[in-house]
Amino acid sequence: MEPYMLECCVDSVESAMEAEKGGADRLELCAALVIGGISPGLALFEEVRKCCGLPVRVLLRPRFGDFLYTEHEFELLRKEVALFREKGADGVVIGCLKEDGSLHMEQMRELIREAGSMKITLHRAFDVCAEPMRVYGQAGELGIDTILTSGQRENCLAGMPLLKELSKLRQRTGGPQIMAGAGVTPDVIRTFLEETDITAYHLSAKKTMDSGMRYRREGVPMGLPSLSEYTIYRTDSRVVAEAKRILTVSYTHLRAHETVLD
């Protein structure tokens, strides 16, 4: 059977180290996770590589918002794929759509050519595409190995019906791995293991920390007014460790069951 995969999404060196401490199998590296993630800088990638031994896939997204990109935004994506390939990233996490919600195959092919031997994850652009089953097949044609998805809903629990369909489609076709994301916690993983065949999970395991700043000028937001400038978001290694424990126990149990059947 296929081993379980626990991917942790991080936007800082500190979070990357916590994810590794907790037993994550892989990192998705981004910046500005609090707004869903955008492309990280090369300096962050290099520092994570220096301090953490986990494989790293880099999320590439030039801005917050949808996945219909202008000519200049796409050129930024193309250059970022090349830069992170040259710096030794294990993979990139990408996705481009057309106005009608279909997968932009021409742009995807160009980015994948630029990626060379790097692995490719189709990110949650999949969750706002018009025809998910068709896009799943197209992703397979492109050689994409993983699709990160919430099942086209706000969180993966709500999207479980579609995730089940996609998992069955994968079993029939051998297409990209389905990685459940959005709202993933240890308890959610336990529910999925009871009700689905999905073996890959993506979580941030966020905790909030109070800034060390003693002097605080309140009422001066630098971005979204709803977010405090004095709240820091970090990965919690304890949450990652509990998620990994659940996956390990489940994998061991299923392997033992397969051995008995053999």
C-alpha cells in the first residue's frame, strides 16, 4: 500500500523547524500564509534549506486572489519556477486558470517545461475550476503528481464527497495523488482515514503567538484591518506530531491487515 504523506505549509524558518520537529514528511513553502500564501523569496528558501532537512515544494502565486493571470504575472511565475529549480527546490506548487474556469493548459505546459525534473503540485486553483473531473484528467496528462484540494468547498470535511470521487478516480486511472487540504487537523485526519482511502494530508498546524513588542501603536494597520500587527502565526510541532502519530498508527494497522490477508 502507499505510505502516508503529511505535508506542512510554512512561511517562516521557525515554522519549518517546528514542522520537522513534529515529524512532517514534506514542506510547502510560501510567504504570507495568513492570506492563503504567495510566492516566497529566495532568501527564505535558502534559510529553510540550511536549517531544515525536509523536502521542499515551493508555492508560486504572484498575488492574493484568483488564478487568472496577466501576461506580466505569468512571466513572474515562469521566472520563479526557473529560479527555484536552479536553487534546488524539490518541487513547485502552481496553477493557472482561464476566464471560463478551465485549466490554462498552455500556461501550465510552459511552467512544467521550465520546472524540468522538479515535482509538480496543482494547488487549490483546482478548487475554483469549473470541471474538476476533467481537470483531474488534464493534470494527469501534464504529468502532475499531486493535486492539493478541499473538494471545492471551504474546508476538506465539507468537500469530502468530491474528495472521495477523486480518490476512486485515481484508483481506476493511476492519476495524480489527491492531497486533502484546508481545515486539516489531527481529528479531521482521523475522520478521513475512517471514511476515505486518501493517504496524503496538508496542514499548517498554526498557533498564534503574541509579539514581543512592548510598545504598541494600536489602530495603525499595515494590511487587513481585521488582523492584528502584534499576532504572530507559527506551526505547532505538537499538532504536527499528533497528526503524524495518527497516520503512522493507521498505516501500521493496514500493513498488518494486508499481511494477514496475504
